[in-house]
Amino acid sequence: MNAAQLQFQVHPQYYLPTTP
């Protein structure tokens, strides 16, 4: 698991602005 995937699990809204 890389840093990007790790951060995605912590705050996916940062990567998916469409997430409510």
C-alpha cells in the first residue's frame, strides 16, 4: 500500500470531491 492509497482510506473525500 502506497501513501496515496493510505491517505485515500483516511480521507477519500480529498480524492473524490463528489463524495458527500
